[in-house]
Amino acid sequence: MPVLTAASSFAELSLTALLGYGVVFLGLILLMIVVTIVGKIFTAGEKKTAPAAKAQEAPAPAPEAPAAPGTAGQLKLHNVEPKTAAMLMAIVANKLGKPLNELRFISIKEVE
């Protein structure tokens, strides 16, 4: 490899830079190939053991929670998007610990 001095030409400097970039990208490509191969080896090992483990550990389905009867009625929105109103109603129901259809929202207005 040539020694770079102050008198080096632009062509020599460009060639040195391109060779440096090439070595770095070649190293990155090789690293990517190694990581991909190792990942496929590990996922192939998991696929072989997964069906046997799933057969032994078949969890029982969770019982569904009964839905509360009723309706919330009509709701008037004043300068509020429906998505924002739905999020606010869900937050209030969560904080109160009650199902949403047991609460009655009459109107939602944005305070400016």
C-alpha cells in the first residue's frame, strides 16, 4: 500500500478512500451473512422442539367476561374528534372501574 504524503495525487487519495470503503462494506456484508446463518440455525432448533412443548403445555382457554347490558345513549361532541372522545370515555371508565356501557356521557366539549 502506498504511503500517503502531502505530494500524493488526487487519484491516489481517491483509490485509497475507495479501497477503505470497500473493505468496510465487505466486512459488514460478511457479518450480515454470519448473523443470518446463525439466526436460521437457532430458529430451526426452536421449530423442532416447539411442537412437542406445545402439545404438553396446551393452556385452557380463558373464560369470556360477561358483557354489561344496556346502552350509553346519544352523545353530543363539541369541537372534539370522535377518536378523542372515545379515548376520553375509555379513560374515565377505566379510572372508575366500571364498564363503559354502564356510564352515560351526555356531551364532550373541548375547553380552550
